[in-house]
Amino acid sequence: MGGEPKTAMNLVAFPSDQMDISILRAILEGGLEKMKEAGVVLLGGHSVQDKELKYGLSVTGFVHPDRVTQNTGLKPGDQLILTKPIGTGIINTAIKGGIASQEVIETVTHLMATLNRDAAGVMTTYPVSACTDITGFGLLGHLAEMLSNTSIGIRLESKAIPIIPEAIEYAKGGLIPGGTFKNKAFRSSLITLAPHIDTVMVDILFDPQTSGGLLMGVSKNTAGDLLEDLKVHGVTQSAIIGEVVSEPVGKIMIV
């Protein structure tokens, strides 16, 4: 939303009777490494005994009220820029199933560990009309949020959307996380498909992401410059994936 993170607190649930404490130490060290990269100070944290391992951060930051970027405000003609490829949920399902190769594991781990800091920093220097991060609702779910209570629609170019290649292969094999089906059940009524779009593509577009990229809306005249600037700053997999249209209102067309 244009804010700059400043402080963080660790939030941990850990099954200490099932896992060695060295695992928790490695997790906390990894979190601290990312905090340092983001320029964030660790203030402390909270931990509880739990049967399921959980780790996260409660982060506080600052943004001027006049420079807050929200997930609403898209305008007809805006181009949509996505800064990371999608498919992490499917890849993680393959990892849990013992199917993913070491190369794929390293690729998706690097992708998920990459901060959105650089992309967000570039974004703040352009007149972005709206922005959201792509996480648990999947690309289509978060786009649906951007359409809520508006008088616009979205046209997505399926061939322009960056997708982790192995995610397509695994999705064809049925390795679909449960969250995908929940996302589809909630938002499918908003989606219209061109005849050549198959169910595998829809599954990928609804795939819940872990540490996904940013989705920005910006005017057509500015989109090219923003995309080039993102790539110059290392956000090399950014792509223009569609545009905002006047109608059909409240619909996401996938072509």
C-alpha cells in the first residue's frame, strides 16, 4: 500500500515434542535475515506450543495518508502489471507429495523468499491507480476484490501471464491444492472464458500463492515505462497481463 516497514515481532507456534529446537532456530534465523534485508528491526515476539508448526511476523510501518495505494481505484484503460510468476501453491503441493525435483524446489523457494520491496519502491514513483499482492485468493480472487463495488471489468491475456512452467505440468497431473477449489467456488461466477481456455489454466489462475508478487494498475501511457523500470531494478519477471475495460461490468474475461 506504499508503506515502509520499520519494526516486526515474531509469532511462532511450535511442536517442541515432535521437532528438534534446531528447526525453530533455523526458521528464526531465516526470518531475521529477511528482516535485515527489508531494513526492519525485530522487537521481540510470542511463541506457543502447537501440534502444527507456524511462523509469521507482525509488522508495523509508516505511510503518508496522501500516498496510500489501495486495491480499489482501477480505471478503464489501465494496464495490469504482475511482478512475479504464479503457481507456487501447485508447486508446494508437488513438494509435499515428493514429486518436485530439487531444481524446482530451489526455484520456487527463491521466488517465495524474494521480497516485494524493490517492486513496491518502483511503484511509488509512478501514478499507480490501485495495487494488491497476490496471495491466498489466487490471481483471480484478488482481481475479484479489485472489482468489488466498481463499474469496470477486467480482460486478462492468458498467454501473457507469467507462470512457473512446472506448475502447468503438475496441474495437468491433478496436483491442485485444496484452496484452489475454495477460491473457484467463491469467485467462479465472475469469470468468463474464451473457448480455448481449459480447466488447467483456470486452476492455475485460482492457485493460492505463498509470497506472491504485486498486481498494479497504471495508465496505458505509463505502463511501458513502469514495466521497464521494474526490470531495471531486478524485478525481471514482471509482465503486462491485461487491462481494465468498461464492460462487462464486474466480470473477468480470460482470453
